[in-house]
Amino acid sequence: MILTPHTILEVAQHRAVGMFTFDLLRYAMGAGIVALVVWGLRRTSWASRKIQKREATGADIRREVMASIRTVMVYTVFGVLTVWGMSQGYLSGMEPSYGLAIDVSILIALLLVHDAYFYWAHRTMHHPKLFKTFHRFHHRTITPTPWAAYSFAVPEAAVMAVFMPMWLALVPTPGWVTFTFLVVMILRNAMGHAGLELHARGWASHPVLKWISTTTHHDLHHAGSFNHNFGFYLTFWDKVMGTEHPDYVATYDRVTAATPKTASTELAPSPVL
Ligand SMILES: [Zn+2]
Ligand SMILES: [Zn+2]
């Protein structure tokens, strides 16, 4: 579907504020929902699933939120260019549905291609010549929080933003598929930075589920293991390329191990009458 041709300035005037608001809300809701779930779980027996002993500071969270808002601005610039590209016929627009089976196939393909793009872009940004400019800022987060989802320097935000227009240049994608992809992406991103393991016990060694990434998987990368765990939705590329952390499964099993009732519960003082 080709939209009415517009200049870049016209697209910016009519669409930039809406795009910025949409992406800011997508970030705030995605990170906010995961942060709320983590906050709740830390008041249950799942508190033992906190991956690192260290706590993120208020300064960490402020830095992550401010940088994520900056990333949303970068995404808005690329969003304007994308809609302009649609209006010129360079990129596919919001295509109507092709039917559920084809639409879902496109969604799965989009997630798989994005997973490969993320792995290789991420691994490339760890090259010593590129790390400082592109990726060091994201690694100022040592103890991840969901708010770190878009905590990127501007060059890294641009690397992430350019994926969608590249995809739309090649694959005419239904609007609802693009929207669902954007929702899944922010939720998985926030879950990867949750700081508390959210996946079921045994996940990392399950014959099928082990191919899907976990919070511990990305947390180990932030905790200083810069040569391991570059993947996003899946562990596929890390397994195939031999970059999975050697202690990943053991760490996962330790973090998700059942623990006896906490000492604080057992030693709770009896009410004073
Ligand atoms: Zn990294
Ligand atoms: Zn990260």
C-alpha cells in the first residue's frame, strides 16, 4: 500500500509527535509492566531469583530512563524517514492482512531475522574499535533493570532503529504484524533486563525451551562477560557460534532453585499485645 507522497518535512510535521508519543508509551508500558511484576515478585518466595547481589541505584535507573527517552527521539527520526519512504513507494506501508496463517508466518520470520540482526549487530559493536562509540553506554548498566531496555548511546539507537525500514524495504508486512512485533520486542527486551529470573525452572536445559533466551542469559552479559551471550529472543546464535556463557545453565539452575522458607519468615517476631 503506497501512501500519498509527502516531503520529509510534511511527514515530520504531521507524524513526529504521534510517533514519539507511541514509542515513549511503548517503552514506559513495557518497562513499567515488567518493573511492576519484579517489584511484586520480590515480595514473594521468588525474591531468591534475584540474579545479582548488587542492587541498581537510583542514579542507574535515572540514567537508563533518560537515555531511553533519547533513544525514543532517535526512533522518531527513523520513524519519520520510514513513513516518508512508504509515501515514496520505497518501503511497504501498513499492508492489509493476507490471512492469519501467512500473517503469523511473516511475524515469526520477522522475529527470527531480527534475532539474527541483533546478535550480529551486538557482537560487532563489541569490537574494540566500535565498542566505545556504539555500545559502552549500554554497558554502564551492570545490574540490569527493565528501564535499561532502550538505554543506548545515539549511534547504537540508530543501529537498532535502521532494522525496521530495512525489513519493510524487502517484505510487505501487515500493519498488525508490525505492531505485534514492536510489542513483543519491548516486552522481551524489558524481561531480559528484569534482574530477576522470570522463566520456569529447568528452562535453560529443556530440549525445546533452552533455545529461547532468559533473563539470566542477558544478565550474565551485563555482569561483565562481554564475550558471551550476545543473543536476544533466542540462544540459537550463541549456541551455534560457541559464544554461550559456559556457566549459563549452572547459573540459571542456581538462580531458579527452590529455596526453603526464608529466615526472615521463620524469625518473624510475634505480635506484641
Ligand atoms: Zn553488549
Ligand atoms: Zn542489555
